[in-house]
Amino acid sequence: MKTDDLIRRSIFIITEYYKNNLEPFFEYISDDVLWLGPAERQQIQGRKTLIQTWSREKHTLTFTMGNITALCVSPHTHVKEIILHYDVFTHYPSGNIVPHDQLLHYTWREKRVKTASGWEYRPQIVMLHISNLWKYDSRDTIYPVHYEDVNVAV
């Protein structure tokens, strides 16, 4: 697994996703993939479940992206962690545009897969975690402490 190839592939997958093309993502996910979304209760495990869930998603939103940076960590010979940081803008039919500062963490693992010509090793996504970043507050050191009062129902 070449790092530059996986970075390019990772960027391609997310840019195609934001063009509402899910096929590149579906092509590279493992049977035991774990997807962790940016909102609560957004956790999907398994290729079949993920494809079924995402295929039901229908919307008319469009997106633009920019400022993509990538970082790679290799904890093992057959594993690459690719972290992308980028801006994404959601365009709503009303004309509103909502910006997000996102981090996307792919775990790629070289896995043995059955192909038309037999068995071979291919990089597959085994985990994907996406998060929307909170604005940094200089009063924070490590953890996001909230300095405004928040009303909570008891």
C-alpha cells in the first residue's frame, strides 16, 4: 500500500461523495467496515448495512469543498491511517450555505479478497470516522470546555 496512492484515493472518495456519487466509497469498503458519523447515533457496521443505509439517502443538496490537507500514520505494515482536513459548504435549495470544518479519518488495511482472477491483497477501508470541528477557544487547553451557560432539562 503506497501512501501517496491511498491519500489520492481517500481524497477522490470524499470529493466524489460530495458530488453525490457514492460508488467510489462502496468500491473500497471492507465487509466488516465501521462508519462513525458526525452526529449522535451515527454508527453503522458492515458493508451490506452501510450500503443499504446510504443508498436510501435522497436529497437535493449540493456541496463545495476546499483547503484539503492530508496526514498519514502507519501503525503497521498493512495498515495506513489517512486523516483529511477540509472545508465543506452545504448548499441548500433555499439559497443558504452552511460551512463545516471537517476531519475525516480513514483506516485502510490490506486485506485478502476474492476477485475474478482468484485471491489477492487489496487495500480496503475498515473504519471511517468523520467529525465536524468546533471553533477553538483560547481558554481551552486540551478538552473543549464550554464557557456559556447551557439550559439542560433535568
